[in-house]
Amino acid sequence: MSTTEDPYILDEHTATFVAELFRAFSDTSRVRILSALSAHEYNVGTLAELVGISESAVSHHLRNLRQMELVVAKRDGKEVYYHIEDDHIIALFEQGVKHVQNG
């Protein structure tokens, strides 16, 4: 049996998207942003204060997270608020935190 017939081996397309998903968790600032957004929605200014990085850096990370479809933007007047809409992303994030905290 070749590996291309093995049902446990991901196809290239799926593997690429899974790698992209985990790449989102490969940066400390992005992880801290996702941590904040896993419980509440925030605007860029508030996220910058919470995470301790510049608004420009937060905006850059949020743009990447939106492109990966991990974060959703919602406009309220002049403000834009960000949140995680997909419960799977929150669960994955929480599982990663539990894994690290519980060894």
C-alpha cells in the first residue's frame, strides 16, 4: 500500500491549511491577541494596551489573523472590534494552553 492510499495521511491541500493554522500560533504576540479575543471582543487600541505592543503591530497581526479567517472584524460607528467567531479555534487555543499548563 502506498502512502497516497493511506487514509491517515493528509492530502497536500489539507496539510497546507493545517500548517497555516498552526503558524498563527507561532508568534507570542499573536497568541496573546488570540488569548484576549478568546473571551471578549476588542478594538486595536485596547488590544495594544492589553498585549503591550504598538497599535501598528496589533493591526498587522490582526490583518494576518483575518486573512487566515481566525478573527472577524465588526464595525461599530468609527470603531472596529475584533473577535473569534469559530468555536473550534477557541477550543484549539484552550487545548494548547491546557497542554502547556498541565505538562
